[in-house]
Amino acid sequence: MSEHPQGSVVAGEPGPRNGLVDVTGIRVGHHTAVGDGFLTGTTVILAPPGGMVAGVDVRGGGPATHETDLLHPTASVERIHALVLTGGSAYGLAACTGVMEALADRGIGLPVGPGVGEIVPLVPGAALFDLGRGGDFRARPTAEFGALALAAALDSDAGIDPSASGDRGTSGGAAGSVGAGTGAVASGLKGGLGGASMVLPGGVTVAALAVVNAAGSPIDPRTGELWGARHLHPQDGPLPPAPSSQARQGLLDATAPRAPGVSFGSAAPSADSPVDSPVGAAADRAETITNTTLVVVATDATLTKAQCCKMAAVAQNGMARALNPVHTMFDGDIVFGVSTATAGIPDAVGFHAITAAAADVVTRAIVRGLLAVTTTITPAGRWPSWSDLAG
């Protein structure tokens, strides 16, 4: 494939960073842990002063979430202070507590009493399953991960190089195996974190950050190409060439559908259950399907909570363009929609353009995340990247 198609149906150009930080007021920070049994991390999306309006759309059958009920249009809370995306499955949601404590130390939160410091930071979050991928099942995000990722987000205002790394993590526009995307896997391929943005003709910015840890495959089995690649914008970089026949077969082998047993540990064997019973020892040894794609889509347009929820719902279409299948009973697929409300209030046509752009930037963010990773090997396994297999 020699030409770079214009896959978007929405007019506009990517912002200067081509990521979530192009939305005025949003800061992003990551903490990444690799080695000594770890292959995981945490990403924090920090709101501007005064918070951000937020909604959510949950489609996966196995989500691990924190405080998402706050984002329903009927809930009393209007603005939140940060979002957390993290590895570690339900254990990793401890990172939300670390962000809350660190924000409270800075005096950021919802006042709940007359005294100094009597505040509660509002920090919804979601986790993906990467347990054990670094070699140690107990090597997972803690509250400290959240605090360190928040520190990196705060550092991003000081001009920190987004590619810099260290104990305080990375900030800004980092992509690939970073933060919540560190231990991500997409249908046997290495998954990761990616971003994309679009500035609409009227000046409104719409952007997405996606962490791809999907059960569904990101490749077209007929060609081996990434499903979402046709939706890339020319400014996203050169369109990946179609894999050779040999490379296509390698990609098909890596992403071949699997039919593992599934055990949630809810059934106990009876005294007369055979060891190979579905509720016996065989179920305990079953390989569990453990996947989730986490997305934040944001705009600087002034939206209501209901509109943020609708933007998140339409943005789910961007996930469906890049992965097949999505929203299964074994995924925890979730999209957060946020508004920093630093631009004007859109009319009906303007809101339509925002939601259409939201779906586009999600697809692009997923593809860019998959292209940003390299093959990863740990004591627990080997996960090839699409780029390495496609040559």
C-alpha cells in the first residue's frame, strides 16, 4: 500500500503534540515499573484548576473501576480532579488512593467541611489486567504508583521532556510501553498506550489517550494490516506497509483465536467432584481471558455531564474500528469523556462534529499505541509487537 489514505470524515488537523495534552489545561503523567517481576504501570490525567466535567461509558463485561458512578448525569458531582488508568486489575485501583492523598496534600479537592484540609479529591479510575506478566503476580501498582504518576503530570508544566524517565515516571506525550500500557497485550501482540488529537475548523480540540489490552485482534486477517491503520491522519506518520505473506502468517499465528477455560474462583468442588470437574482442580488451573481497553477522550469545548457521556459513547465506535471483537464479556472496555470547558458551548451541529472527531481520535490513538511498542520478553512470556512481526 503506497498511498496514505485520509481516513477521517472530520475536517481538521492534529494538534501540536497529537495527544491528550493538546486539550487546554490537561496534564498527563506516567509511572512505569519493569523488572524484578514487574511489567505494569499507572497513568494519571490531571484536570486544570477548578476540575473538569466528566462522563463515562462502560461496555465491557468485566470492568475494574473506581468512583465511576459519580460520572452519571444524575449524580450531584459536576467536576472531577483527576482520572487514573492503571495496570494491576482490581488491585491496581489502589493507585487512585495515592492520587487522592497527593492531591489532598496540595489542597485540591471537594470541600466537605469548614476546616483547612477538609476536602475529598474526586478521582475516578479504571484498571486493566496485567497481573503476572512481569513474572511475579504480586508485583502490581500500589498507592505510590498513583502519587508518582501525579508528580510526573505536575512536572509536565515545568517543561519536562516527555521522553525522560526515572523514578518519578514520564510526563506529557509518552507512548508505547509506558504507564498503564506497560503490561498491556492485544490478542497475543504487545499492546500499549497511544494518543491522538484533532483541532476542528472552529478551533475546538478533541483528543484521546488509549491503553490497548484487548481480547479482540487489532489485525485484518486477510492482509495482516492493522484494522485501524486506514483511519490514520497523514500527520500521524507514514502508513505502515502491508506485511508480506510470510509476515502475515506470523501475525495470524500470534493472534490466533484461543479457547481457554475460564475460572472466576466462585465455585468450590464438592467432596465427590472429580479433579477434572469444571469446579475442580482443572478449573483452578484454567487460563483466564483477561483483557481491557481503557480510553480517555477529551475536549476543550464546554460540555455538560450528559454530553460527556454521549461523547464517550460515540467514541466507543473508534474502538470498534480498530479491534475485533470489542465489548465482550471478558473485556473491561471503558471510555471516559471529559471537558475542560475552556472553549465555547457548541450548538447541535458543533457537538455532532465533536463526537464524530472523538471516534476518529480513539481509533488513531489505538493504532499509534500499537505502533509505538516493541517485542517484550519477561520470565512470564514473550509478546511480539505488530511492527516486529510485520517487518
